[in-house]
Amino acid sequence: MDTQKLVDQFRSNFPILQSSVYRKPLVYLDSAATAQKPLQVIEYEKSLYTTYNANIHRGVHYLSEQMTAIYEQARQRVARFIGAKSASEVIFTSGATASLNLVAYSWSEAFLRAGDVVLVSQMEHHSNIVPWQMAAARRGAVVRAIPITDSGEIDIEAYERMLQYGVKMVAITQASNTLGTRPDLKTMITLAHKHGAKVTVDGCQGVVHGGVDVVELDCDFYVFSGHKLYGPTGIGVLYGKSELLEAMPPYMGGGDMVDKVTFERTTYAPLPLKFEAGTANFVGAATMAAAIDFLEDYSALMEYENTLLSYATEQLQSIAGLKIYGTAPSKSPVVCFNVEGCNHYDIGMILDKMGVAIRTGHHCAQPVMDRFSVTGMCRASFAMYNTMSEVDALVSGVDRAVKMLR
Ligand SMILES: Cc1ncc(COP(=O)(O)O)c(C=O)c1O
């Protein structure tokens, strides 16, 4: 099937993309914030509630056993998707932020000492900065920022130099949610390991654009959210190497994460349940697995996202005074920009009235804004359901907005 037909077929699965806002066809260019959901995934979630709903792990009755099996199959599906050695290395959480807080807290309790250093890059989302700052404050450690260059890439020489000074953890994104940059993770992880540091990879913006193989990459931890992956909200994943997860204390206490509870001594369940206190989002986990099946059926379209990105980059540059932030050769499909003499928020508001949904502001990455000395940026982010004509709508919309604002 040719690419256009495949895009049309893919897009036809998303009811919301047929809708209008302010009587204009919706042009949804905010998939980096959350992806739209295909009908198959919506229907699957509904079928779980109508057919199997019962709490998992604790029941002896039929429905509970069925739902438990579906939940554990979802764990295996995620393990296969990311290339984990074992499903017990996959912890379900409420999202990437929860996963990062879990690893920052529990790993630090076991392994971070006073005076140790955690490196985070200057292009991280706040979710991959603040939990490390909180952990460092608790443990008497220090967080340092790996600088980025004017093109929005990791300054690899600076990184190598910084690794020599007591670094125990490197927290790095697979793809920046603002600059789009995909750092050379393989090199960064090899260097970190050479210096005895562990690596946490934030896969939020990477996993949906080409996936990951955690064993091949050799990262120690990997996180992502279901809702950016055409799946539901409120579900996410923390992958960790089993020897590390085994050595870490639990993050939250409660039901399901224990082996035996007495007032004298409580023992914990083995992996992965040690880190899954309380009723899990079992419907969310199973629905996310269905979204992964859906995504993998269309893996032939991955390259198409790069075509959209190149076209958008080229067309936007034709607007006088427009500056794009993040010009690395390897990018995920996001374009952040500002236009001279115009406020990013005003551009976003005018585009909205034309039916074009972009995001404006600091994108939960204030250190990136500081790096480029701006208060915010416009961001258009693309998914496999977007079309070239939607890119045209963005470009002509920005052009019109700029003429109105100047
Ligand atoms: C790179 C990156 N990391 C982490 C997050 C946090 O994800 P969530 O809000 O789903 O926990 C986001 C969300 O935008 C992101 O883009």
C-alpha cells in the first residue's frame, strides 16, 4: 500500500480527527502533549468494563482470574515491545512522572550518598529534573546540568568531563519535547557505565516514534506514559534492570505489594508487585497493550513522520523572522519556534480560532527557555495521522497570525 493510502487508513481510526472547532476542521498538532485515541483502543477499553471488570490478584472468582490474566499479559506485551528480558522488570505506574519519581526516590534511597552527583541534561522535561532535585536534597547529593549547544544537542565533551566527578546517575531524554533532539543514547550510556554511573532514560517522546530496545541500549531504567502512545491516560511504565529493582526499597506501601504483614515485621512481594501498591490501573494497562498492538500494525508509517517534520520545518522557515529552536540532524517530529515581534501565546490563540491546535509556553522545560533566552515557544508536534495539508494549514495560519500581530 502506498504511504498516502496508509496514512488515510491510519487516520480513519481516530473519530476526533473528523471533528470541527469554531466551525473549522480540527487540525490537531499537539500529539507530543497527548496523542489521540483510535476507535479500536476506545472500544477495547469499553469491552474490558462491560465483560471482565473485577479487581485483580486477590479474587478467586472467574472474572478476577480473567482480569488478572489480561493484566499480566499486558505486562508481557510491554516487555516484548521494549525488549525487556523479563516481564517482572516492567512496573506499571500512573505515568512517566510517577515512574521517574519512583526511580528517583527508591534508587536514591539505596544507592545515592552525600556528595554524589546526578547529571540531567539541560533539555529535560521538569519530570526528569525535579524528582532528582528532591532525591538529591534528601540524600545530600548534587544535581548538575549537562549543557546543550546552540543547535539543541548534548555537548558531549562537557558531558565526558562532568562524568569524571562522582556521577552516580545520568537522567536523559530519548527525545526532547521542545527541541526534538534525539541524543546519542548509546554513546552516552556507554560513557556513563565506563564511569560507574547508572542511566535513566525518559522515553516519553521517543517510544512512540520508533520504539526502543532496552537491552540493546543497555539503559538501567526506562520510563514512558500510555497516553502519548495512542493509549489511555493514567497508565505508564517503569522498566528497570532486575538486579537494581531487587536492591531498591518499595516506593509506596499498601495492598498488593506485600508478602506478609504483621506489627512486628512486614515483608514485601517479589518483583514487579513490590512497586505496585494498591489497586493497579488494570484496565489502563490492558488498554495500553492494545494501543501498542495498534501502533505496531502501522510501523511502516514511522518514516512518514520524518517527512512531515522536514516539510513543516522547510515551510515554516519561509516566514520572515521565524526562528526554529532545535536543529539537530536527528529529531522527533516536533517543531518549536518563535516569530520576531510576536508573542508565542498570541500566535497560539489566533491559530486556535482557525482550528489549528498547537501548544505555547514553556512546555514544562523552563531550563530550555532559559538556554535560548525566551519565556516561551510555539510548538507544533506531529503524529502519523497528520497530513501534509495540515502542515499547510499551520504555515498559512502562522503567516496570517503574524500579519495580524505585527
Ligand atoms: C519528555 C517528557 N517527559 C516526561 C513527561 C511527563 O509525562 P506525564 O505527564 O505523562 O507523566 C512528558 C510529558 O509531556 C514529556 O514530554
